Amino acid sequence: MSDFPPVAEPNLALRVLMMPRDTNHQGTIFGGIILAYIDQAGYIEARRHGLHRWVTASVDRVDFKAPVAVGEVVEFKTRTIRLGRTSVTVQVVVDAERLDGNWARVTEAQITMVSVDSQGKAFPFREPLHPTRA
């Protein structure tokens, strides 16, 4: 666990207009489209901790709360909730601006991003808070 508290306000990572090509067989936005944007938003948040390669290690939780329609603008906001030596756990909240102008929380997620070198091996992007004894 990190000694850093989560930031008070989330950061706007992405804002996307949902298009007809993004719909599923029921006419709402396909969950996989939302997941892909969650992955991108997580990367953008992790990148705040270092301008190097980051990969998604796990999608720890995703809760789809409400459907999204074509023409709605969807915002992906992020905040770091845990910093490790090689990983960052990111909370992603997804809100949709409905066609009537109201906003609704449509999805929440938690993902873990890992810093990697050019060979894809995890590397520490910061020093440990409490060094281990030899």
C-alpha cells in the first residue's frame, strides 16, 4: 500500500462521442468499446507517474451501471488509488451526457497498470518507500 492518498478530484482522461459503429445488437454501445476506452484512460493516468511504457496487468473490477446510446458524449475520469514500485492502480469512472443534457454514471472500473522496459519486463518507476534489509 502506498503512503500517497488518492487525489481528491479525478482527472479527465478522455471525452468521446459515441457513434453508430459502436453499437451492439441491442442498439446500445457495446461494452467492449467502453472497456477499450477504460484501458486507454488507465494508461493516461499511469503516464502521469512516468513517461515510459505501461501495460495493463489486470482489470480488477468493472461495473456497468447503465447503457449508453449513440450520440451521447462519454467522459472517462481517472484517479490513482495505489502506487506500488512497478504498478499503479487506477480508478476509472465513466459518465455519459444524455441527449437531454443530464449526466449519468454509466460505468466504474479499477485497473492495474505496470511499468515495463523495452523487453516487456516490469521495472521500478520509483524507489521503495521502505527499503528491505539485506
